[in-house]
Amino acid sequence: MVEEKYKTLEVVEKNPKSGVFHLYLNRPRQRNALTHDFCTEFPKALYALDHNRDVNVIVLSGAGDHFCSGIDISQLKSITQSYHDAGESLRRQILAMQDSVTALERCRKPVIASTHGACIGGAIDIVTACDLRYCMEEAFFSVKEVDGHSTHTVSIVIEREREEGGGDDSGSGRERGSLGILFNFLEFE
């Protein structure tokens, strides 16, 4: 099978015939920050691994000192500077990011998140969408979007998302959307 080359990812089978494939977020100098390329490549890589008969399980981790520092802020700046309608462009970028997280739900092979160092913002969405999550003792997690908001405010937003159909109807027990994923993370950890 011909392996595709990615800008932001690396796929490695460390032990041939083991069925364990490692999917690395591979931008260690940028602390594996999430970019537009990631949003395009991640679903493709998961699809390829999911359809590879040699793959039994996927271990997702980050190259370098950190799992992932969240969305690459420079990407957001370029979106707002590049397009006439910056709000719509940002919305489309967020939807692409959400689709890359949803790719984990579409993957029928089990995905295990192996977290070390920083796991920030959108990275928490990714980790919590995995089937199993493990972390090193030095790992730390941060969701800055909830700073300054009370738990009550977050609960109201989650409840509103459920009422508007943002909840999961597939029976998988997972909520959709960033706050839904955060809710699952807080509920199960």
C-alpha cells in the first residue's frame, strides 16, 4: 500500500505485522499547533488507516515535547486578513476543524490518544473524541474559552446546544461540538 505524505502528520508502524499504527501530529517546532492543512489531512489519514486491513488500532500522539498547543493563531490572523467577509471565513475554518474531530467518530478502528506535555483548546476536542485516552504524568490540559465564565454559564450553553439538536443522536454516547466534547471530558474524567 502506498503511504501518502502529509505536511502535519506522520503515520508509523513501529512493529511490522503488529496491527498497531501510530499517527503523530508532526509539527513539533510549532508545538503541533492545528492548521488548515491539519484539518484537511487528519480526516484523510484516519480514512486511509480505517480502510487499511493491516490496521487493528491507531495510537494518536504528538511529536516533540507537547501533544498539541491548539489552533495555530497565525492561521486565524491570515483568515481575517485574507478574506473580505472575515466572519464567514472564520466560521468555515471552525467547521473544518469540527469536521476533523468528527473524523475520529467516523473511524471504525479504535483510536487511543497518548498525551504528553500540553493539550490545549482544540487538542482537547481531539483527545476526548478518541476511544481511549492516556496521558503522561507531566501532561496538562487547558480550555481557555471557559476562563471568566462560571460553570453555570457553560452548562447553559451545553443545554442550549442539546436543545438545538447539537446532541448526539447516533447512540454512540458522544456529544457533538466543542462544548459537548468538553462536557463529555468533564463527565467521564
